[in-house]
Amino acid sequence: MEFPQREGEERKILLHTHWENWNTNSSLDTSISQVVKNEGKGAKRKTSEEEKNGSEELVEKKVCKGSSVIFGLKGYVAERKGEREEMQDAHVILNDITEECRPPSSLITRVSYFAVFDGHGGIRASKFAAQNLHQNLIRKFPKGDVISVEKTVKRCLLDTFKHTDEEFLKQASSQKPAWKDGSTATCVLAVDNILYIANLGDSRAILCRYNEESQKHAALSLSKEHNPTQYEERMRIQKAGGNVRDGRVLGVLEVSRSIGDGQYKRCGVTSVPDIRRCQLTPNDRFILLACDGLFKVFTPEEAVNFILSCLEDEKIQSREGKPAVDARYETACNRLANKAVQRGSADNVTVMVVRIGH
């Protein structure tokens, strides 16, 4: 599917793996990165450090009339294999897909999409989600006038996750032997100045917002983690006939919601995402999306402050004709990913930072 190129916009698709290059006919401004890891590693490692979940949750349910100016969004990313043998994370950066979504122009003027996928049990689920979830979203995005943009977008996200999971499970079950891969998914869909955050599993989205009263930056949680030890998750699993042992579904799977993991879907593991809404404000600096490989060794506050220190580092100079602001955000991603590995994160580490321009 070919999309027209908007004047002044970058349009590119990149898929990096250690074992293949993936090409597509789409002209989306996308960055997808992923590497295969052998299946023997099995399900995701268990984490129980609830003290690292100390960031404040941000949920805005009322429609707020924000600034008439649409804030610019631009994504940057870094990934590290860490101590794992191979990379199973994937990510997608779509700075502007307004033309592709073809939303009602009277209601919506800009659509952006950013996502991080943390695979387990193999690379195929995270790779499939990175290649297909946004394509399904574009096809399902509301094209005509709607009564409620918020309700319509949320329904679109729910349908997109359900359809993507069903597609992967159908493909996985047709293989011999059947694929057992699974993946978390943390996606941020920006519709004008409203963020819709859809999440499965334990990757996270964090917003850096400046507090004028305290004159400090705060780390606000935009997503809810899903693990089998949470009461609602455990009740759903037990009602479906499954059980939770050692903090894992059937003693194996650490997350209670995911794409793929076909062998656990009959045990209450679901692909229904938690969806939250957030109104951007002039005090918002950036969005951090990262897999649990980062949050095993960084609290959200530590990660946000680390990024801020990089952005304020005047020693970071522009390179190859890039603006200094781009160089600083790229450096922040790379330094944070490196520091996570240095601190002993044994998992793959993916760090995505979305700059909010004012």
C-alpha cells in the first residue's frame, strides 16, 4: 500500500535484525527494530519489585479544551541486547500518520503512533505486532464524522489489539510445531493533543511533566502493568481454569495480558489492553516508553531525571547537520540504555523517548 508523501516530512521504514532485513511497500515514517532470541529462554523473567512502581498514575477522563496549537511529537530510540543471547524487543515510531488514517478533518488534524513490544519465548510475536498492529489501526481508524472521538478511538484500539492477536494466533497454530511466542505491547496513539495509551503486560509509558508549584519535573505513569499477582488478573485466570504459582501463570508466564501465548489464552491470559487517556499540556516535556529491562534497574523518577540531565548537557553537540536538540535526545536514549546494562539488567533493554515540541 503506497501512501502520498507530505511535503517536508520524512518518510521511511526501517527494520533491523541480526538475521534479516524486512522491506515493505508502505511509506510510513516508521522505525522498527528487533532481533531474534532462541526459544529455549522461555517466558519472561519474574520481577516483584513493586517499590519501583512508585510513579504517580495519570488518568484524565474528562475532555479538556487544551491549546489550539498542536504540539509536535518526534520519537528517538535505543536498544541493547543486555546479558541475553539475542534481542526479542521491537519498536515502532510513526511521527505522523494523519494522511494514512484519513481522519475527519473537522475533528482531527494530527495522528501519531509510538510503540514498544517486549517478546518472550521467541521473536515472532513481537515482530508480528511491530509489523501489523499499526497497519490494523490505520485500517480501523474512524474515517467519517463521529459523535465522540474519544469513544471511537478507544473502540478502534480494542478492535485493533483483538484483531492483531487473532491474526498471530491463527498463524502460530498453523505451524508444526505451533509457535509459543508472546509479547507485551505498550502503544501511545496521539490524536491532536490527546494521548491514548494502550498497554498489555509489563512494559511502561511515563510522561515527564513540569510542576509549576514545586518547580520540579514529575514522572507520571500513563500505563498499568499486568501481572498474575494482581487481584483482578489472578481472579480472571482462576475463573478460566488456570492458576498462579510463584507469581506466574501456571508457574511459567510472568505477564497476564499479551499478544500471542496461545497455550495460555485458555487459562485467562487476554489480549484486551488497558486504555488510558491523557491531555497534553504546555508543561509536558517528553514521553518515555520502555520495556521492563529498564525498570528492573531504574525507577520511573530516576529514568526521567537521567534523561533530563542529558537534555541539559551542553557538551552534547549536533552531529552530521542534525539539530542539537535531536543529538541530545538520541544521546539520552543511548546513555540510559547503556546505564541500564551497566546496572546489571539481565534483560533486553529498549528505551524510546518522544519529544513534545511547543
